[in-house]
Amino acid sequence: MAEVYLKNASTRDFAAEEWDRLCARDPASLAVAEIDREITVGDLIHKARMRAGQFIAQGAEPGSRVIIARPNVIEFVIDYLAVRLCGAVLVNLPWSAGTSITELADILDAKVVVLTEHLVGDNPLFDQLGARRFRENEAAPIGPERPIRCLGDELAWLACTSGTTGTPKAAMHTGATWQRQTEMFATHFGLTKDDPILVSSPVGHAVSLLFGVRFSLLLNSPMVLVSRWNIDTAVTLIDRYKCTFTVAPTPFLIDMVAYAEKHGNQRIKTLKFFPSAGAPVPRTLVRRALEAMPGCQVWSYFGTSEAGAVTAVPLDADLDKRLDTDGIATPGTKTRVIDGELQIHSPEQMMKGYWSGDPKGRLHADGWYQTGDACEQREDGYIKMVGRAQDIILRGGENISPLEIENALLSHSAVEDVAIIGYPDDRLGSRLAAVVVKAGEVTLTDLRNHCQGIGLDKAKWPEFLTCIDKIPLSAIGKVQRGVLEDHVWNLIKSKRAESAS
């Protein structure tokens, strides 16, 4: 089946199909909405053509790379469509990615880099972009009426992720692999044009682009953008536009469940699906969601920038599978576990390689890909993810995922940012330290009580707390855990030395 799909898809022009669907809609109908702005289909089409003309005038051409670094705003959708009209290759990055934007501009030889000027301000870092920096107010002829031809086997999207060294990696997706990722997940949920999509996660990341922006354009349904996550804004938008679907990380779900428990679900009752990615959804949180948000399916799934959604929970799955697993392999995907690490084979969705090569050889010649993620796979095929293989902390014989704990702690009002680090212990092997950027006064007891309230196992509660001004990140935004491990261990040794003296 995969060979048939790829063969048939190789000669299709998915950008043209997407554009034709948009143009066939009622031009006066709603295309995209924010909390205080809307744009019709007709205006979106016109603005996308104007923007495409600017991109072309400033160097964009078929196959060239265009970096878009914006938050969840209407302008991102205009830029996305404009890139498609140009036949260029899209590179979406978080607007606040900083050095990764300038670094990737060089690595990818980007022709145009679109920044959110009023947010980045006069940051001298971006001066090095030179002529690549998009000049929004510069006049140019209007762009093409339809996308410049780009076949399904040609490069269309670079999904940026990070390696263990922090060097940015760009997963290369063709029009066909990109399309399959979006179509497969939309089919899984049975979504149609009558399903307004709430785009709550940042569009600078793959998940929101695939299962937010592109969902709406595939389905011909209204796209509703949460410009910056805020539970009151999200609820207002769901209520106003009757949104039925959103995909978001666990902290967003925690906020939604807490809102429903406090205020009831009347304003969010249209929400039917809330899959969560990035960390397992705690068992008690799923139970709370089922009680507070009846009619809404809540569970975690696993995906990668290299292959899109890899696992999903069937809509008719038993409760225990929604509570305790990340689902089964999606159609067209095979999974296996080697030495505790998940490997996948997904020819319809898998990247064609990394832009700068694959020195670690994760993508094998036979198509199998080493995800670098630790998991457990049951006999019935259901998978439970544990975390990044290299980040797993072994505490008392149990594999602990820092990400799960971090997502839980991020929902604490006094925690602006956090990283969970393991430090040596003679009895347990490792114990857990929370490195916190404070948004208010917080104690270790506060964090442990919060973990208990959310339902995390006691073995996952932090046992040491230290606060810093900023979590150190690599160029692409990956936590530099080695730096934090050294910092925590030096503090621990110092405290032990003081106690011994």
C-alpha cells in the first residue's frame, strides 16, 4: 500500500490542490480568526498572492527555503500560503527561537526570513540576516494566481528538530509525505468541514502546523488561532466558534480540565477531541477530564518531526488503553522496540533524510528509523512512551521521564520554566532535582504537593529544588541537561560538605 501511495502521490501537486480547495470556498466565509481579528476566504486569497509577490521580488523561487518565524497570527497563514504559491520550501520556526533562526538561515541558505518585527524589536542578532530579512512594506507585483508547479516527490517542508549536540537538524519532507501526515490524522478523527479547528500550540512547531493550520485547509473548516496560550482566551474562542478539535501539550490540558472543574463545561461542550503530545497524560488527569469534559476524547499520542503522528489511540479503545498507553501504530506505520528504544517504519510519512546529513545513522537503508525515544510495547501492539532515551533517569530501578514531570510542574502558577535533572544517590542510583525559573515564591513542598494533586506517582516527585534565572538552551531550544546536571551536582556536593563540617 505504501508503494502504491507514493507512486500515485509523486505526480500530484498538493500545493495546487490545497489552493484550489481554498479558492472553491465562499469568498465571504470565515477563513481564520483570532481573539480580536478575522479574515475571510477572499481576503486571505488576495493577501496570500500579494505576499507571494513580495517573496518572489525578494528572492524566493521554486525549491528555495523561506523561514517563517511568527506566533499564532493570521499573518502566519498568509505567509504559509504565499510560500506554497512560490513553489518554495517552508521552514517554520518559533518566533522567539533567536540564534536558531540566524543559524538555520545560513545552514539552509534561506532566501527570505520572516520575523515578527514588533516582537523581536531592535535585537542586533538579526542584523546578520542582511537582505534575507523580509521587508514587509516593500511594494511588489502581485503573485501568481495558482501555485508554481511542485510535484509530490519534490521537497516541500523542512521540519526542524535538534540533535544531542544542539546543532539544528532539518527533516526533509516531500509534498507527498507532508500531505500523508495531515490526511492520516484527520481521517483518524473523522473530521470534516463542520469541525472548526482550535490552533492552540505554537505554529513554529511541527504539531501545530500539521494538525492545526493544515487540518483547517484540508477540511475547508474555520481556523481559530490562540495567539498566546491563555485559558480564558481559549475558552472564549471555543465558545464563539464552536471548535471541536485541538491538539496541545499536557500543561494546556491541565488548564482546560481545571477550568471545566471550576466553571463547568458549558462553554467548551463542542470540544470533541483533545489529543496531547510531548509527554504522557497522567492517569488521574484523564479521569478528571472524562468527568469534567464529558463527550471529549482525551489521551496522549506520540509523534516526531521525522514522521508526524506515529501512534494514536483508536476512538473506540477501552478506557485502560486511553489511560495507560500512547496508542497503537498509525496506518502505514510499523513499530518495534530494540534495547528499549522505539524504532519506526513509515514510508508514506517518513522524511527523506536530514538536510545536513545523518551522522548517527538513525534512518537505516531499509527504512527503519531510530527515534531515540524509550518506550514499552505490549503484546497487543499498544505502546507506552517513557521519554528521550538519553534523558531517562533511573531511580530505584524505575525509568523516569523528565518531560512528564516538567509538564506537570509547568502548570504551577509560581513556575515560569523548569527542568528535571537526575543527581547521584548511593541507595537509589539517582534522585530528582527541579531546576526552576520562578514566577513567584515556591518551595520544594509546594512542588511535591502539586505533583500529588495532579496524580503523579510519588517516585516522580522532585527531591531537591534550586532556582535559576533562565534554563540554558541549545540553538534550537533543547534543554542543555549536561550543564544543569553539573550545576545541581555541585550544589549537592556543597550542601553535603557543609553538613559534614
